[in-house]
Amino acid sequence: MADEGVLIKKALKEDQLVFGTDRTVKLLKQGQLKKVYYSINCPESLVAELEHYGKLAGVEVVRLNKPNNELGTFCKKPFSINVLGLR
């Protein structure tokens, strides 16, 4: 997570992150994302969907070693985050 954490922090400052499953999947289907991150406790059905669309779009899908509540805190948000998209 160290390298990914730095990349996420930088993207957060530059407003390049998309939060939430629905928005991330929509942009992933449209090929508008460079990378997708998901929390360690993300539901398996969602992980399978992300990996499927990631493969079709040629986008790397990365599992983070943080649960969704810690990922929300890491991104300075007052809510849990399962999925992040990097534009």
C-alpha cells in the first residue's frame, strides 16, 4: 500500500479520484479510468465485476490492504469507501 498510498494521495490532491461503486463501474465501462482500487473487504461479486470490466478496458484493478472504513479515513472522507477509480 505504500506506493499505492502515495499515488492515491497525489491523485486526491489533483482531484483525479472517483469515489463509489456506481460511478467507478460506469467510467470503467466507458474506458475513462487508468486504474481501479478496491478495499480488502469489498464483496467478491463486486470484485469479479471490477476485474471483468477492467480486463475488457485494459485497466489495472488493484486490491488494497485496507478495509473500506480505513480507506474512507485515508481519503479524508466521512464515509466508507469500497471502490476508487483513478482518472
